[in-house]
Amino acid sequence: GVAVESVRRKDSLTMAMGKIWALRLDWNRQYTALHMLPAPLELEQELRQIRVHLDYEAGQVTFYNVENMMQILQFKASFTEKVFPYFWLWSQETYIQLCA
């Protein structure tokens, strides 16, 4: 997802809420939209690749399933700070791969 500049790297997820726009996959394979309050998402298939698109001027963060370019989730926001990519991994055994 994305986060505003004031989110510190070591902040807990609870501390970052309201300052991030993200998609989470938890231990139970449940997807959740993260911004103010976590909101479970019902997706028809498990995601293998996700595209995150930020339109700063329009105030939108949109997530897509890369395999079929279907929109998964879109947040609307009024950004008042710089916005940066946001990744939060549960454990050292968890990994992600960034693609161009």
C-alpha cells in the first residue's frame, strides 16, 4: 500500500492506522482493507500479484489483480503530506517480491 511521510518505519500497525492505505493478507488467508478500521474483503480468488496505483492529485489509491487487471479495492483520500510505498511483513519468514 502507501503511507504518508509521518508514518515511522518501526510504528506498529495500530499507530499507522489512518495514515496508511493498504491491503493485508492475514494468517487465515483473509484479505483486509486497512485505513481507519480494518475491513474484511471477500475476494473470489487468491491474489498472486497486486498492482498499487496512486493518483495523488485525485486522492485515490487503487489496488488491482495483475493477472486480469480487475480492481480489488479503491481508497479515496485527501493527502496533506508526501506519500510513499508501504510494506509491513509479519515475520522474518515472510517475503515479497517487487516487480517493475
